[in-house]
Amino acid sequence: MEQKHGWHIVEKRQETSDTVTLVLTPEDGSAVTYLPGQYLPVIRLFGEKEVRRAYSCSTCPGVDARPAITVKRIPNGAMSTWLVQQAQPGDRLLAGAPAGQFVLPDKKPRRLLYVAAGSGITPVMSHLKKLLDAGVWPDVPVDLLYANRDSAGTIFKPEIDRRIERFPGRFSCTYVFSRETNAPHARHGHLNNGAFEKYLLDLFGGKITARDRTGTHVFLCAPTALMRMARMTLRVLDFPEKNIHQETFVPDTRRQSRTVDRNHNHRIAVTERNGSRLEFSVFSGETILDGALRQGIELPYTCKSGVCLSCLARCVSGEVELDFVEQTRREGPGALVNTCIGYALTEAVELAF
């Protein structure tokens, strides 16, 4: 079953006019385990409707005493509006276990480059604290390209500016402001492919070598269109796909549902993180997650569109078809599959979280 945890808000900090940081503590007093760059899947009922949203931790274990999430209000967003405008210290939050793959690489890279915009800075800040404040890989250069409208709306700008001063030669930040000119450490304009390519060439001294490409890990956290542009530019410049990491929280609503055949079932077996085992059936044309939820089986999830990875499980046996917006992929034993967009292809499928 899905692990849900209660949290209490112990502090609320205003970052910008529409963004707050909520410092949390677990209500049962247990130790909190998470990695820099991971998020909390926050769950709340609005009337009779359950809403789930993923909010990255802007804190770092070992640097900050308590975990915190940073939330920017989205127009007409029920969850973000409540958290930014109404939630107060003492209030209780319900959330799934910390999750996400937007984490530092296992092996030390030659360089780390971050491209962020707006609230996309949140998991990046967690990384920066680990790298700079905790002193991980002190000889690895860290560069940040951070797009916003202006200084006033730039989340964590005072914290970033302090680190620019504290870590010269190790950390560089270039702001891109569309509505402000002549700001320190900033360029005026919009972050498009031309501007990004110029930034990369300047960063690598006018020429990007094969060693630069293979030794640099790039982390993207921004609106979908900007991340798509950045990824395409990096690929055109021959940066390897495996070195490009991105975090996406916005559900993609373009996926089409399949016709459900209630006369044909698939057997699903799931081994949970605690070692317990669940068995249930799903209809053909029904995702593994939807089939489980229909029967009251609470598997972990947040977005239900294949972008947040909360529902990720490893296929042990059988085959699963993943129905992404831009491609359909068939996966078998050993592969990681998203249960929210995963359809059983074989009569039996075994998964492990």
C-alpha cells in the first residue's frame, strides 16, 4: 500500500509575492530520509475531490535542520493557492514518501550545469546546498542559468547572490531577465535557443570539446517548452542524452484513454518496498494504477500522466506497454515502468517498487 505521512508546518517564509517556503516536521517525530532534488507528493481533499501535487524540497539533508518545500501559486491552482495564501504554521499536511529521480549523479562529473526558470529553482537550490554548503566535489565547477521576469520575482535571489560571493571560481550564476536591464550577473532578454547556445559557447571558452560534452551533467527544471528547447540545443551540440536530466511536475493532459475491455483480465503481482506482496487483476485497456485504485489498492502516484515518476516500479516478469504522449514503448523484465501510463500486455505481470 502507498506510504502516507503526516507533517506539521512549523514555519512559513515569504520568498516572493506569490511564493512561500513551508518548513515541515513529521508529526510522529520520525527521522526524515530524502535526497537533494527529491519532492514530496502532497495530498489534500478539496470538497470530495482528492488533489495531488509534487513540491520539491528546497532544503538539503545535513545542511538544513528540517525539510521544507517551496511553493509558487499557480492561477486557479487549488493546492498551490491554499498553501501560499491560507496554510499557516501548525497546519497539518498529508504527503506520500519523498520521491523523484532529479538527484546528483553517482559518479563525480567534470562539471555541473543547471538551467532553471521560475519555481524550477527549488530542487536546484537543494543541489546547490549539497554541492556548495556541504562541500561535495569541491573541485567540480557549478554553473546556473536562471530565467525570470525581474529580480523581484526571482525566488532565492538573495541566497544565490550570497553563494556567488562565497564561492568565486567554483560557482557562477547568470540571470536572464525579460523585464529588467543592467542587473548584476544578468542578461536582458528571453532564454531561447540562440541565447542558450551563445551561453554554452561562452561557458566553455568559445569551443565545446568532446571532453566537455561527456564530462558535463546538465539539469533542467523549467516550463516544458523551455526544457524542450534546452534539450534540443544540447543534443544538436552533441551533449549525450544520458547526461541530461530534467524534472517535470506539470501533468500532460494530451494522452488519450484506451477502450477498456472488461471481458479480458491481466494478473498483476506487486512487491512493495516493505517486502509485502499484493495481487490483483486489471482489465485490458486499463492502466495498472487505475486498476489498482478501482479496487481500493493504494499504489503510489501523483500526476497520473507519466512525468513525476512517483509510481515508478521495476518490471520483474511479463511485459508492459507505456503510453507516453510522444511515443509508446514496450518494456519487459528489468525495465522501470510508470504504472500510471502502463498497460499490461501479457497475461501476468510482476512488479517491484
